[in-house]
Amino acid sequence: EMEPKNQFTWINYYTKFADRLLAYKDNRRELLTLIKEVFEELKMHYPFMDNKKPLEDICPFTVFGCFNKGITEKNRIALMDAIGNKIGVEAERPTDLDGIPILNNLKAWFFGYETDRKPDDISNLWDLFAAGIAYADEPTDARKIKFVMCYDKVKKQLGIKWNLTMGLYWMRPHTFITLDGPSRNFITRDTVFSKNLAGISTLKRLPDAKTYLGIMAMCGNIFKGNATPYHSFPELSYAAWEASGTERGSKKISDAEFLKWFGPLIDALKILGGSATPAQVRKQIIKDLNLSDEVINETRGKSNIKKFNNDLAFARDYLVKDGYIDGSIRGIWSLTVKGQKAKMTKEIASDIFKKWQVILEERRNMDQEAYPAGHNVSEKRYWIYAPGNNASK
């Protein structure tokens, strides 16, 4: 293998996790009990609810999906490690998650709600999981036939699209290719792969089992040569991830305009002795940066809110979230110990913003997951918001 040291440390863990998960094929109630315990122990929102009731059945791909979706990397590793411990995975927990495709938080199940799915949908997914592992570990003709049959059956089910290839890749990443969005874009644009792919599939729709295996074989042949720097599906997936600009640790700086106030806000509080009212902070920043009346008085929206005040309030909120400012005293902005030591740069401000965008999206999705199927989304719901001193709503 050409894989760099300390990259793809997850592969061994995921493979062993799949093996242990398969042992619960006929004991899914116990599996769900163990997973529920993990979420409670980690104090995380339990996502497997159907019409306000806990799920009574689950498929193995959806178990993998709970730590392969858009949540923080820390939470992903904590979840896989805790579930792994419960089901008896004996492998070192990963130190990287490079090249792992993740699910959309709102589509993290591989089956529909109980009222929508067919009785055999979840069992069919377990059969495919078992057939996929068997075929990957010993690709005999008989095992290939079984895999093809199971794959083509599952392919037609509700909740199945490209996620099927992601699930197969998670459990045996050296055997199965993931055809998530970044991977499809990468393969169809890369001259070496697209030239060979032309006779098989344009990847406009999820391929049947025969075509999927053909794509894998074609890639396997390319990996053996020197026409490409990629020699495994994980390397290919990671390259696709990097090319899409969504790679972990991407250093693209956010262009959110209010981030420019993070540094001046912290500097102003330091000058003011570490604690001040919002008005005092604004006054200090205006003085420090010699801001023009045009910047100070610019308004936005029908209510003519001052943009400077509003952006500064947003900056303060994110700095509270990330522990730089103490948010416990109303009407007073105070630096924490972390804030007093901070040297804020635009890169750090961008990282804070992007990190909390992920966390807040995760929370929003959890709120949505909590609604039962058929929930009236047009129902009016209200938030009361107090934007500053003497504000009412």
C-alpha cells in the first residue's frame, strides 16, 4: 500500500466494527438498547426515534451512519468508540477520518419510517451487509452471485440512493468504492478514470450491482498501473474530498463580514480592564480603529438596525460560544481567562465560525429529527429575541 503513515487509521477499526456489528444481525433489539445507552452516557441527542417512539429495528448501515454524518469529528470518534466498546470491537480507535464520505444529517437512515417502509426493508439491508462482507473477504463466484442479488434488491428500496455505496465502503473500504457526490465528480472529471468509465456508466444514477462491480474492477486495474497517483479506494476518496474543497482542516478563510470584529472586540475589552458594557466596547473600538461616521451609522433592513452594532453583537455571540467571553452576566461583556490570553487572527476567527456552523447545523438537524413523520411543519413557532439594552422583543 502507498498510504502515508498515520493516514487512514480508521480502516482497520471500521473493518472490525463491521465484523462485530454483523454478530447482531439476529439480535437487533439488544443492539438498539446498547446504542441508546451510548447516547445517554455521552449526553447526546438520541436520533433513532419514529413518531416520538424509539425505533424497534435498525440496519447496520444506519448504525455506521450515526457517526458518519455532519457532526463534529470529536463526536464522531466518541460515538464510534463507545458503540465499538459495547459491541466488542477490539481495535485501536482511529486518529484520523481522512477520505470517509459522510451523510446528510437529514438523510442519515437507510430506510423509511415504519409507516413508509416495507416489512423486509431492514432485513434486506442486513442480508446485503452480510453478503458484502463475505464477498469482500473471499470473492468466490457463489458469494458474488449472492451479493448481486442482495444489492439489486436493496437498490429499489425507499431511502436508498448513493448512500448505499458509502455504506459498503465504510465496512470494507479496500473492496468497495464510494460513489458519493465528491467522488462521482472527481472520477468523471479525472481523465484516467473517466476514459475507462465511459463504457460502464456516466454515474447519473445509482448503478445496478453488475455495473457497480464493473466500476470497482476498472478502478482496481488503474490502481495497478502508474497512470494515477491513487492506488486504493481510500486514496481516491480522500483525493475527491480534497478536490471538492470540503476536506477536513480546510484552511479556506470564511468571508463572513462580521468576523473582522473578533480581534478588535477582544482588544477593546483588554484595554477596558477585561469587562465593559456593550456601549463602552463600541466606543473603544471606534476610538481604536478611528472608524468613520459612515461605518458607525450604516443601517440595514426595514428596521434600520445599525450594521456595526449588529455585527459586533454577532461577533460577541460566537466568542461566548467558544469560551472567549463570559455570557453569564446580562449587559456586561467580560473576557474569560481564555479571552485574556487570546491573540485573535482572521484565521482563528474563521475557524471558530466554521466550527460553530457545524455544531449549530447539527443541533438544528437534531431538532428536526425529533419531529415525527407527518409533523405539521407550517405550524407557527416563536422565538423571543432580545438584541440589546432596553429591547423588548
